Amino acid sequence: MKRILASLVALALSASAAFAHDFTLGSLEIGHPASKATLPGQPVGGGFMTITNKGGEADRLLAIAAPDVSDDVQLHEMAIENDVMKMRQLPDGIEIPAGATVELKSGGLHVMFMRIKHPFKEGETFKATLTFEKAGAVEVDFKIGAAKPGAAAHGDDAAADHGGHGG
């Protein structure tokens, strides 16, 4: 009985480690990099995650590279201007204040994988390298989840106006 219990505990611990989806770089913690499945022919995909800065000084996410899925990965922000939801690229990156958590999500700050090389398929993963101004670079895995029915395939509001992106 003890062997069975020990085996179950070991299996549970290894499964939780396999499902753990957090990455650390210095004082930065990157939580759950994710994307959503795309439709065939869809030209763009979105990326989402949380970044927590446990350090004493701000850092900045400058760039993301994911050459297996896109040669053009951009950091974007959705904002309401004159009662209209607009998206804009953030060429200077995204500040991660000291002691704060920044969430990249639908309808706010997010990643755009432009001119994707192939559809994102639910259950798959892809590698990307996040580059920070101070902490440097870290490789992460983006997990691809289901597209929400009736929503844009890479996020609810994040895809609301991609006319300038071909999507």
C-alpha cells in the first residue's frame, strides 16, 4: 500500500512539474506564455503572459523573437481613444515596474505574431525568446490553447482591429 501511495505521489509531483509553465530570469518571473489556435489562412496570432518584477528597479520587455512561427513579432497595446478601441505597436517595449506584475492579455498589452508561417494548433507549443533591457534574454514556451467560439482566434478584443495587419 505504501508503494502504491508513494508511486501516486511521485506521479502527481511529476505531472505538476510537467504542467508548470513559469520561467525565471533574474528578478523577473514570466508566467504562462500562451496563444490561441488560429484558423487556416489567418495571418496573425496573439501572445499573452504575466511578467512579475520582484526586483528593486524597473526593467523593460524590448522584443520577442519566435522564428519558427513568425519573422515579425511585435509588442502591442489596445486603448480607447475618442470612444474607439485602437491598437498600436509599442516600439519602445513594455515597462515592467519594480515590485509589479504586468499582464499581457486580450484587450490590453499583448504580443502580435505577424504573418505567421503556419496555423497555431491547439495543444501545440512553440519557442520564443523574450529580451529585456536589463535582465537579458530568456527562452520560453508558448502553449497554444483553444480558439474561443465566436471570438477572434488569438484573443477576444486583441484582434478587434487588425485591418492594418491584414487580419
